[in-house]
Amino acid sequence: MTRKNFINQLESTDIWDVVIIGGGATGLGAAVEATTRGYKTLLLEQYDYTIGTSSRSTKLVHGGVRYLAQGDVRLVLEALKERGLMLRNAPHLVTNKPFLIPSYKWWYKPFYTFGLTIYDLLSGRSRFGTSKPYSREKTLEKIPTLKKLNLRGSILYHDGQFDDARLGINLVQTIIDNEGIALNYMKVIEFLKEGTKIKGVVAKDGETGIVYKINAKAVLNATGVFVDNIIQKDNPTAKNVVKPSQGVHIVIDNKFLQSDYALMIPKTRDGRVLFAVPWHNKVILGTTDVPKDEALIEPRATKEEIDFILETAGRYLEIKPTRADIKSVFAGLRPLAATKTDANGKTKEISRSHKIITSESGLVSIIGGKWTTYREMGEDAIDKLAALFKLPKRESISEELHIHGYKKNVDFENPLYFYGSDMLEIENLMKINPDLKDWISEDLKINKAQVVWAVHNEYARNVEDFLSRRTRALLLDANESLKMAPIVAEIMANELGRDKKWEEDQINKFNELAKGYLIK
């Protein structure tokens, strides 16, 4: 299916059962839920799928050890169940990751071993492994770069890891596999109404400028930190329901960890946790939690946030990372449900659970939540729409649904592993045209065939789509991604039928974007 096919379907459909605004984790989860129940489903995303927060996470699928410490057992139980389902339904993207909590005080090991044993018990049959204390020697065997002075040992526990944007693309493909439509670069600009009730949306194609009037029985606002923008298109006087909170991550070389084990620093000076997580042969350090007043599509890390992460990591690692060691820095905004902040304006206590609200016009909005619970959020949202708008009652099947790309026994040493079952198709492309085997980046193990595949099968429309979300080059090494951009632009121009001016414009746009991921 091509974008042209989707537009043709859009034009020929009189009325949709469900229109979903937003192509991040929440919107995609809801669209998978709706289309697999047999509802005629259309998802509209004004930019690219997962362009916002949903591609800028810590890459963890977790129950939330911190939430357990805060006593939010319900949220932890919910997330642990969903963690197990994600591993079961997308094993090519979700993996079991061992974590160590280093112990520098005598009471750390008994304290955290007790807490993590409860975490294991709450996991039930979907347990990822057994938590246990490690000796000093065993700890340094697993993470040899840990600071040795006063190290008493560590506590091992297990959680999940994934590639957020890649899961997003596989969810888009799952929607399409089940006869739904998910269109990127299609912005909702206003609502269609009969009297005071919403009966559809008006959307503008970001590529052609063509405006479409789209009738719908039900409309879901799943736009993350931009939920209030959509609510206020319906009702300009509506109060904000989302409080954005910025989380910053920095990416450094794996020499700083030299391990497949992740490190969890249990308490930073602001009372949070900090992770050092191996990912695509690099290490992600993060994150921060800073309240923001404004939702931006490209939030920027502050000097203070970067210094905080480096300083915290440096207290636990023998080799202290510096600003010069940073390969890339990226920031995302959490769409937290607006409640009172504490006296210092901190957001770590704001609810991470999701909420569904209904406007008088019939607009349903979903707020809060996180990637780990995306499926449950989608199920709850579609249950709400089905009840409100009297859609045919159909049971959810998403707990048992294999995500597009599902593949057991994945060879994680293969650079194409994250394509899952699609890997064979990409290998076939290279057999047909051996030139496509050529590396665009040997360091990041990205080749020309992946660009061709992304254009025709993953709906990449520009260089940023490919280098930021179809592959993770921009996040892994911003300088390397800049070197790749001209080749990617040339291949994409050829595949999309664009001219030289488009190609040059794409390179310039990407160069400007990448500046925000580089440390000056």
C-alpha cells in the first residue's frame, strides 16, 4: 500500500467508525485496537509517526521500580502485565535486560533485594528473572567500569528494553495489515460539527496542501503533550489538562560501561533514578524530569540537564564521561496529567497513569500513560468510544495479537534484526540489486537497502524520518548522521520521484535539525 492508495481510500470513504488524531504510542495503540475489532479506522498524524515523546524514551519496557517505592502498586501491576505482553507479541524488538543497582552502603543490598523480590512476585508468571544480591567481585565482573571505592556489591534485577520508534513503525504496519489507515503528514485543522456535536475532522495534507473533510462516528484525541491544542480547537476556553515534563538523554560510547548489563543509579540528588543502558552498541544515560510550560515538537536539552546527567554518571563510573564524549543528546516531553506540583515544582509525583476525558462536544481525549502500557491505554480508549457512540460491541484481541515483524529466535548479532520477519524481504532486495548492500554507515551498520525499504514499506517521506526513526542514526551519533544525510537524500529522491532541489532542501533541513542533537 502506498500513500496514494491511502489518500484514495480517504477520498472514497463516506464515514469512518473511528478517527484517531495523533501517531505516537497512544494513538497507534488505539488504532491497532480499533482496527483489530473490525472498526473502520483512520489515524492522522500531522508530522511523522512517533516524532515526539514516543521516539525519545529511555527505551525501557518496565513496571517501574520507582513507582513501587512510591507505593503505586496498581500502576506497577498494570505495567508488569503489559511488559510481559510486549515481550510475547514483539520479541524482535523487546528483550529481557539485566540491571545492576550498585551498593555503596551496607543497607543497600538488603533494602533493594527485599523491594525487588516484591517486584518479582508482582510480575507473576510474566517474571523476566529473579532478583538477587551480587558480591563485589561478581558486580565488577558484570560491569567492570563501576567506581570501585567503597563498592560493596550490587543487586541484580530484570526489566525490558525495546526500540520505541521501531515499535511505532511496526504498529503502523499492524494497523495497515488489519485494513486500517495511518497517514503521516496529515494535520487536523478543525472539527466538523452538527450543532455542538463533533461529527468528523478537517485535515490538510502536509505535502500537497489539499484539505479533506472527513466524517466520523467517533473522534479520539491522542496527541500526547499536544492534547490541549486539539481540545482548544474544539473549545477555545478549555483549561489545560496536560502538564509537560522534559526528560533529557545523552548517548555515549559503550567503553564507559563495557557491558551488556544496564546500570540503575537508585537516587540522584533530586530524588529520581538515573539509568545507563546499553542500546545499539552505545550507552544511553538519562533521564531528567523538568516541568515545562510549553509543548514543543523539538524540545532542547539545557546545559543544566546535560551537566546533571554527566555529573551523576561520573559519581558511579571509573571513567567519567564529559561533554566531549557525547555522541548525541535528545529531549522528550512527558504528557503528564496536570495536577498540583510539589513546593519545588517537581513532577516526579504526578500520576504516570492515564486518564480519559470527554468534552461536551463528544471529543474523547486520552492523557498520561507511557509506552509500556500503550496497549491497555488503546483498549480503554476504544472501549470508551464504543460505549459512547454505540459502535458494535466487539471483544479486544490485542493481548494475543502478534505485532507486524513478529519473529521468534531473533539473531541479535544481525544488523537487520529489528526488522523481524521483514528482514528476509530486505535481504531479497539486496539479492536483486547487490549495490543496495553498500553501507551508508559502517559504524552504525546501516545500508542502502534500508532506505529503499523505508520509503516503500515504512512510509518514510524525508531524510529525517529515515535517520531519526526508521533507523536511529540521529540519536546514536548525530555527527555520523550528518555524513549519511546526502546519500539518504539522493536515494530517497530517486525512490520518491523528487528533484535535485528537494534533495538539497532535505540535506539543509536535516543539517539544521541535527544541530540540536550536538553539543556545542
